[in-house]
Amino acid sequence: MNTLTVHLYVAFVVAALAVLAVWRRPERRITLYVVTLQIVIGVVLMVQGGRVPWYHPALAVLGWIGYMAANAIARRDRASRNALVVSAVSSLLILIAYYIGIEAVKHGYAGG
């Protein structure tokens, strides 16, 4: 199995987690770890010569930062709804990055 295939399989997991699991703190933390793994795999693909629109990794990193911020907000104030709002925005960014990545593969992604 090549690196791109692993990246795509992890992307399916990330998309599912972004929709289903970021609404509570423990699941948000798991999502953060999986997104971190996904970004690392993406960096490996780019180092190997993979090409993707610049906004694909940018959106993924912004979503990752958002999950980090949501975890920090939840640690400071467990009753705050702000963590939920930040998680929702982060999930949207992650899902847009997912869509862009899938489209890049369908339209001739080269690399890995």
C-alpha cells in the first residue's frame, strides 16, 4: 500500500470523526490525534513530490489549529459553548480540505 492510499484511508476516518466525534472533549482529542497523523502523512507526500492545491494543506492545518483551540477552551471552561463553535468551524475546514484532496486525486494528483 503506497503513502497516498494510506493518506486517503486516513482521510475517510478524519472526515467521519469531523462529523461524528468532535462534539465532546474526549472524541475531539482523538480527532486531533488522527488529524495530526493525517497532516504528517500529507507532509511526507509533499516531500515525495506530491502536488495538491496550496489551500488543501492550509485548510487542514487551520482545522487542526481549531481543534487544538477547542481543546484548550474546553479545559479552561467546561461549560463554555465556544469550544463547540470552534469545533464546528474546524470540522467545516477539515471537510472542505477533504473534498479538495479527493478532487485533486480524481483530477490527476501526481506523487507518492
